[in-house]
Amino acid sequence: MTIQRIAELEVAMKRRIASLPARFRPFVRHRETLPRTTMLTGPRGVGKTTFLLYHAQKFFETHRERMLYLSADNPTLGSEGLYEIVSSIFLAGYAGIIIDEVHFAKDWSIHLKALYDDFPKYTLWISDSSSLCLRMGKGDLS
């Protein structure tokens, strides 16, 4: 993944953060931090992406380190594997990644396991609306 493409993804993420509602439900407001690795599942439209983008903004305010949002169903990501995309983002200076709709990425569970092992100081936040696909993942995510 090129630096230019990463910059385009950052601009798209900033647009999403700018459109976040000013008011959040109490459980969101009181949760100050998320663990290094978080996986959210639930039906479409319940606020998974909003929740993670809100915490990405708080992560930056607290740690002064950037996170990048990407949706695995984005057709502009091309045929590059999830591991290659995320490792490029980490090597470009980002401290974490939010991957939305992760089940769209081929062999996502194997790639996530490798990323978790190979980048121990980086943050991986994942969301998906297809919990069945997540349960059927091949990788050992323990």
C-alpha cells in the first residue's frame, strides 16, 4: 500500500470522525480505553463503527498516536492482502488500525493472528456485522 493511499484513507477517516454525533450513550462516554485488541460484532447500524471511531479520536487525544480506519469491503483496497495493507500502515507510523467489516478480507483470521504476533506494540480494533463468519474463521485468535 502506498503512502498516498494511506493518506487518502486518513482523510476519509477524518471525514467520518467529523460526522460523529456530539452526544453518545452513557456506556460509551464512561469507557475511557479499549484493550490492544478488540473485536465488536453486531447487526448493521447499531453503532460499532461510531464506537470505534470515537475511541480512535480519544486514543489520539490521550496517547498522541494516530490510528487509521479502513473498511475491508472498500473496493479501492484492491487485491493486496490484509497483512500487507496493515503492516504498511503500521510501518508508515500509525499506532493502530480499525478494520470494519473484516469478514470481507480473504483469510482475515490468519492475517489478524499474524499481525497480532508480529506487531505486539500496535493496536488492532476489528468490527463486523457477520458474527457467523467470525466464528468460522480459521486462525487461532486466542
